[in-house]
Amino acid sequence: MAEEKNDYYIEIATGEISRSSTDSPWNFKISATDEEITRLREVFDQQHSTDWRNFYRAHTPYLQYHFDKDNDAYDDNLLHAYQMIYTLGDEEAKKHIKSMGILTDLT
């Protein structure tokens, strides 16, 4: 038996996931199972953690951005979030993410 999918509204900048389209601003509409939403929440939680590490790193003047593993992790995690949203998203979400050109493996 397939697990039921529900509609969710995603605000990518804050990592907010909502069941309501009117409670707060959102960028993407997706349809996902409870398990898929849990995985997306984990991606956003990891993004938040990496963001704090980058905040502290920013106060270390001798460490350059392009040599910082936390910045690479942040970028990779953000791409992972966009990939999940693309996979679960409605046609408008897919079209927008595809137009961004950030996911190279889209058909």
C-alpha cells in the first residue's frame, strides 16, 4: 500500500515547511509522504547547522571562502534541498528550478 502524499509549501531561505499556503510566504509547492518530509526537514536542519558554522568561520579573517569545507557543505546541502524539491514539486516548482540551471542532471 502506497503511503499517502500531502501538499506542503516550502520557503527555501528559512527552511520552513508548511501545510498551509496562507500562513506564511512560500516559494515551492510539493507533494510528499511523511517520510519524504522528514528527509527534507533533516536537510533543512543540516543547512541551519552549517549556516551557524559559516557564521563563526566568517569571523576568522585568515580562512578564505574558497578553502572552507563548511561553505562547500552549505552549497552541497542547498543543492540537495533543491533536488528534493524538484523531485517532489509541482510543475511550477520543477519549471522554476530547471530555469535556475543549478541542477545539472535534469532531463
